[in-house]
Amino acid sequence: MQSISLLFAGDLAPTQSNYDLFANADLKALVGSDLLKIFISTDFLLFNLEVPLTDTPNPISKCGPNLIAPTSTIDGIKAINPTLIGLANNHILDQDEQGLYSTINILKSNNIDSVGAGKNLQQAAQPYIFERDGIKIGIYACAEYEFSIADRNKAGANSFDPLESIDHINCLKAECDFVVVLYHGGKEHYRYPSPNLQKVCRKIAKKGADLVICQHSHCIGCYEEYEGSTIIYGQGNFIFDYSESEFWQTSLLVKVNIGGENSIEYIPIVKKDNGVCLAECQEGMDILAGFNERSLEILKDGFVEGQYRRFAEENIQLYLRSLSGFGKWLSRIDRKLLNGMLLRRKYNKNQLLEIQNYIECEAHRELLLAGLLAEKRL
């Protein structure tokens, strides 16, 4: 059987610091000659485009940044020579539907296929099938529910819906020899799966995915082999010059060889100036050592739950402060000068139980979300 090589890269977003590099297709500065050789040698290359390409700013109402990149950056994206670009992410609708349509249209005009977004949810949920030498590979892209998600009458990204997406994946597996699911979700800057993310990804694997790649976390996480499938909980960015955080400095390319005995290889890359490059030998070994160590840790009974509980304890005040309505300055005063006294007085035990119930209970959560959406329209 003929072997096919697939290469999956993480989040790509041209930023102001490298707009010119993309516009000039300066691959030497963006990826370097060693990485370019790897790209050229593969049969299939995919990355997640984390930004709409448009020259018409039209930011939607949301929390978090509204990303945008000029359409001129398509020249650098095309020069990298992707086979397919994933669009199921939490930023692809940042400049409203016109930004998404601009992105899809400019990709089409440059003969670049995309997956994971469309004019409505039905279109966004369509998979992509790549066939070579009689081997069919299916790609399904979905994202956790944030401000970019499509619905029946609205353009956007394909959402992960446990009542629908699992069926989509199962049907895709019936048609293809190898299925890859790109899951845009998980907590930023957290190198392990949450208990729920692990549960979701294992179900995705069980229902047909041979490879599940979680993107979005902006850091290298860990992996596990589960019932014959591989699940990667965070591969880090591809090219995203947005933060100097340690999490954003390293990432992995995932290379898959299909045909005969399937194999997976992890290729470490590092941020360099306004682009990326292949990690040098010792640095790459260190990156992989940490990746493998975390992957062994999550196999320990109770580790995923315990690690996530500690992470939640570190972050709960951030969420409660946001819900409190204190605002930026009062929160800062309370945290730095009053040692959290105002926050502790704000919520008693019963109030915390009410918040828990509103989020945990399906009926309360559905009504709360519908009410928030209605309030936004007033």
C-alpha cells in the first residue's frame, strides 16, 4: 500500500508585527528553510486560521480581542502551500459575517480549501475528504461554543454538539479509512485535559476518530492512546506572534504516515522573532521530554481530576470577580489592598450554590443563556 504523509500545524494568525512578512511571502523569516523542507515533503498540510482576513473592520460584540488581518497576508499563507485550512475556532467571526465571507472567498480565489465554517451550521459542519492512491482521509473540524458559532440562519464556525457532532464523526468514519477531528477547545495555558475534555475526546475517538487534535490552548499539552486512537490535548500555536508568554514560545507539528503501519511523529518548533523555526536538537529533545512526561502523568489514576481541581482553585476568583460587577479598578483594589475582603463579603454560601445550580442544571443554564441573548438585543 502506498504511504501518505499528513502534517497538522496549530493556530496561525498574521499579526501587525508580521503583516509585511506575510504580504511579501517571506517564508525564510516566517518558517525558515528547515521547516519549509518538511512542508514540501508532505502530501497534505493543514493549519487552523485563527483570524478573519478582511480589509473592512466590523468587530462584533464579545469579550476578548477582535482579531483581524489584511487580505494582503494571503500571499504568505498561500506560499506555505496548505492543502486545507481549518476555520472552526473562536475568532473566525470576530469581524462579523462579512469577515468570514471575505476569508472564505479569498481562500477560494487562491485555490485553498477550508473546513469548519460556512454560511450556516449545516454548511459549517460539512467534513473534508482527501483521497490519494485509494486511501480516503476525512477531516472534521469543530469548536467549543463561543462568539463565533454558526446556527441555522447565521454564518460562523461549526460547534461541537455532543448530540450531533458524534453522529457526524461516526458517519465520516463509515466513509473513510482514517478520520482526523480538529477540536478547538480546552483552557488556554493549561497543559492537561480537563476531566470533561478528556471524556469528550475519548468519546470522539470511540465513535470513529483515529486522531483527535485539540487546538486553542496556545501551549503544548500531552497525549494519550485510547482504544486504537491518538488524542493530543494541545499542540500549541503555529505562527501567532501575539504574546511573549512562555506558553507561546514552543509548539508541535503532528506528522502522520498512513499506509502499511500507521505512525505519528511530533516535530518541535519554536518562536523566532516574528515567525517560527524548527527547534534545535537539544531544545527539541527538552520539548518532547516535557510532552512525554505529562502524557505519562495523565495515565495515573485520579491525576487529571486532581490537577484540574487545583487549577480551578487558582482561577475561581477571576470568574467570581467578573460575575460580581466590581469592574477592573475595584477588583484590583480588592485583590491588592483588601486581600479579597470585598469578594468574600459579596458571596455567601447560598449565593455560591445558586450560581453553581444555574450553570450546572441544564434547564437553568438554557434559560439563563436565552435571557442573556435577549438582553443583548434590547
